[in-house]
Amino acid sequence: MSKELQMRAAINQKLIEMGERERLKELLRAKLIECGWRDQLKAHCKEVIKEKGIENVTVEDLVAGVTPKGRALVPDSVKKELLQRIRAFLAQHST
Amino acid sequence: REAPTARSGSAGAPAEGIRAKGPRSSLREQMPGLRPGPPSRTHSGRLPDPFPHPNPRNALHVGSVMCPAGCSHVNGFKVDNWKQNLRVIYQCFVWSGTAETRRRKAKSCICHMCGAHLNRLHSCLYCVFFGCFSKKHIHEHAKNKRHNLAIDLLYGGIYCFACQDYIYDKDMEQIAKEEQRKAWKLQGGCSVLASLAVILKCLSFCCPDCLELLRHNPKRRKITTNCTIGLRGLINLGNTCFMNCIVQALTHTPLLRDFFLSDRHKCEMQSNSCLVCEMSQLFQEFYSGHRSPHIPFRLLHLVWTHARHLAGYEQQDAHEFLIAALDVLHRHCDDNGKKANNPNHCNCIIDQIFTGGLQSDVTCQVCHGVSTTIDPFWDISLDLPGSSTPFWPLSPGGDSGVVNGEGHLTGSTTLTDCLRRFTRPEHLGSSAKIKCGGCHSYQESTKQLTMKKLPIVACFHLKRFEHSAKLRRKITTYVSFPLELDMTPFMASSKESRVNGQYQQSVDVLNNDNKYSLFAVVNHQGTLESGHYTSFIRQHKDQWFKCDDAIITKASIKDVLDSEG
């Protein structure tokens, strides 16, 4: 495993262990709802479903179909906020 | 006790509010144009949400539509002690409420094939195996071992490899929900619901002041499905039930509630006579948890100041009050001249929620040229059968001498009937010739109204009070109204496609765009001279209450739908 991957795994472990990962998830969820991202994506999902027909679409199709747009639509401010929060968390918990 | 004042022409009667779809989560810039989805609730996440979203994995629910019978493969899993086993999995590896389980999750949650942790890790439900979903490691396992079911360790969804999709099993979802709630309690240390816990966390991060406030006010209010927060009686201050019934309807308009409880109003008025500020105050009173009736004297005073025609202790018309209140609120919303710049495109909360666009097409009978105008509206006033204006027939341009109300034999009139009448083409006759823009002469023409743009919240007003030259009376015809109303047939767009011959009566399950669900009904009892207003309002998702000034009683859906409306 490369050093970076090791680092990632260690950070992930720490986040889970402290319950921070769940908190980040909820924070992110709240932020995305607040900025309208969720509604936009929901609308997009509806389009995808309409296009393919309800009978032949799976969650996987949907995920594949909306992921690029979903990623692109996340506002920079939200990303920044999350990054800052992770940094703060790590600074607090590094020994 | 009171009845509406007679005002020339405009007959007022109980207004009925119908709310569109779930409250919008983001009431901001993008609101006009973007129509809300189905009645699932999304909230901005900052409000104490009286309708906690039971299942945040909204997108996944799409699948349930595909496979109405459910997945048949879960039965293989539902043996012996499966419920307990599933609970343990949720407790230890999905929601992980305690420090101990979190530690374990942090250590063990890696793919058993590649050791990675971030490729949508799923766990087999039949044996101890974790695998990446994105890299199909879990798929491989499922195929080799014929272990059909796996659980998403991040969101708790259950995937069936035989169905090749996430599945939705009632029992399993129930367990997932219960365990998630337990985990939140463990982590939050107090018994607030998950959504509230999220809010606190979110607040504590983004707003230190709020956190400070919360520290000083340690009392938390728990919002359950049977709590009565938001319900409060209003004292009658002398024939003010016309105001009380509308205030009840407004305070239970989800979008308005969200707006005011999140403190979005930034007052820019110089004097302290802002009605929007008073509404803010009123919402605080309603959702404060106090049980004694509120005395809305400040509100009444402001109404008297700003809508002089409603002043005094006489009986007034509730519909008139609604329109006056919306108008004053709209004017006070931003008073710094933004409106002056663009009077037709106001972005205030009132216009965002209540304004729709009514399209009026006048067709010249000679050259068939159509002139179209679009006017904003806040409410739709509907004629009733039994009024002196002819109600039926519905055939376009039919002669108007036909008996009133008798063309319809299938029982009671419905709201849809009234809307159909409202949007039918109407022959303007020889006495009302209009100068045609096409052939530049005065010609007979037909006029038709349709909905160009639907408001988020639609108010329907049944014209029960008739004031014509000959008579003044109240029309008591019963008009039935539905809990859910689809406005699609009355849209300008449906008319166009009908004209072009493309109109199909396709039942589009996904298209909830024009669907409304009822959340308030205002009723008038009594006569034109003296009567009383009461209202029904919806609380939570499906509980109804009758508000009769200071008295609030539980009501059944039947009570609501059987009321005159």
C-alpha cells in the first residue's frame, strides 16, 4: 500500500472511531439540502427515470447516471467547509 | 356571530387552501420555476422539523416502485433469529452508536479482498464478509457462495444480487430505522429525534452564537407524531373570527412556517408597524408550546392600520382578509424599493409561495386570432352551481339560458367541476364586442382562462356570497373537494397539447408536478347577515384539527371533507 493510501485508511479509521464520520455525513446532508443540491439531483433522477422507463431502471443505473452531475453540482463552499472541518478534527486529534 | 360585509360585486366566501407537495427545502433563488417533487418532505435542516423525515435514503425508494411485489429472496434470510442478527449488524457495523462498536467498525470495515475501505463497502448478510461494491468484490462473493443479500455499511440499504437492486422489506426497514434512532440517542446523549440531533450538530458547527443560545436554553422540545406543538387557539376580539380562521391557515402553511421559524425576515421598515414582523412573532407564539389561547390584538391593530376597510368590530369576509393580509405582507416584505424596480417580478416570500399566473386567451370569432394575457393571481374564485350566473353546460359557447346546476346529474358538485367551469371557453356575446388585434374591428369573441403557472400553495375560494342587483344571499350548495388535487387538466400547457391533438391521458406516476394536497379548509356557518368562521388545519402529515377561535379539537378526515368548504 502506498503511503497516501495508508494515510487515508488511518484517517478514515479515526473518523469512524470518534463518530465524526457520521457527524460529517449529517452535516453534508444538511448542507446539500440547504443549498438546493438535493432538489436539483432529485429532479435529475426523475428525468433519468422518465428517459429509461420506470420498469427498467435500477438504483445502480441511477447512481451511474447522476453521479457525474451530482459531483459537479456540489458547491465549492460546501466542499471547503467539509475540508476545513476535517482539518480541524485532525488537528485536534493528532498526537 | 358574523358574516361578511357586502362589497360590490366581489362575493366572498370561505377560502380553502391547498398546499402543493412537500415543503420546499430551499426557498431561495431557484424557487420560481422549479416545482417541488412528490409529497416527501425535505427541510432546510435547520428548523425544528415537525415532520421528521423517516428515511433519508430518498433516492433509493425509487426501486420500490419497480418491484411492487417485493423481493422474494429475503424469505431465505428470514429464518431463526434473523431479526436479532440483523439488529446486531446494524448496531455494530452500520450505525455504530457506542464507542465500542465504533472502534470495532473502524478496525474491521475493510474489503476482505483488497483491503480498501472506500469503495462502497457492503457486508454479506449470510456470513462474515465485507467487500467493495464499486469494484464488485461483494458481487464475486455473492456469486461464489450464493449469498444473495448484502447490506450497505454506509447507508444501511440492503441489496439483493438475484434481483440486482436494493430491496425494500418492511420488517427490515423497520429494524434499520429503530437501530438508527437508538444509535443517534447513544451518540447524542439525549432523547431528541435524529433530525433534531442533526440540527444541533449542524448549528454547533456553523454558528457559535446559536450554540451559546442552546446552552442557555437547555430545555429541548421533542416533536413526536402526537404532540400538539403549533396548535394554539386564538381569542375572538369581537367578530374577529374572519381573521382567526385565516391566521390558522397561514400559520400551518408549511413553507411560511419554515420561512418564519428560520428567522428569514430581515425587517427594513422604519416604523414598528411591519406586519411581517408581527407574523414572525405570531409564529413564535404558535410554536412556543404554550397551550393557552393567544390574543392577537397586535395583529388586529396592524390590520386595522394597514387595511382600513377591515377596521372596526363589524363582521368581515375571511377571503377579503386573506387577500388584504397577503397584500400587506407582500408590501412589507422588502420595503426598500426593490419592488419599484420590477413590480411584476417580486421575489418576496408571499409571491414565491402564493403567486400563480392566469392565462387569458381571447379568440376572435371572425379571424380566429388569439390575444393572450397573463395575470398574476393569489387565489382562484370559483362560481357555484345555484348562483345566478349559469354554471352548466360545459360545452364551449353553449347557450346560456340553460337551467342552473341541473345539467349535472351525477350527484354532488366537485371542486374539479368548478375548476372545469372556470377554465371553459366562454362566449362573450354580442354585447361585449372586443376590438380584435387581427382584423382591427369590434367582433364577438370567446375567452378562456387557464393556468399558466401554478403557485406553490393554491387558494381556492368558493363564491358562496352572492350580491347581485336582484338579490343578496348565501349559496349553500355542497361542493366536495379532494385531499389531493391534480391541476394538470387546467394548465395552459395541457390545453395547447389538446388543441394540437397530442393530449394523452397517460397516467404518469412520476409526474407529481401539478399535484396539490389539502392542508387547510376555511368554513363559514350561518347566513349572510350573521355567521361564524371556523377552519380545519392539517398537522403533521395526516392529522386534522378544527380551530374555532380559542377552541381546538381533533377532527377526522371525514369531518374535513364533509364540511361545506
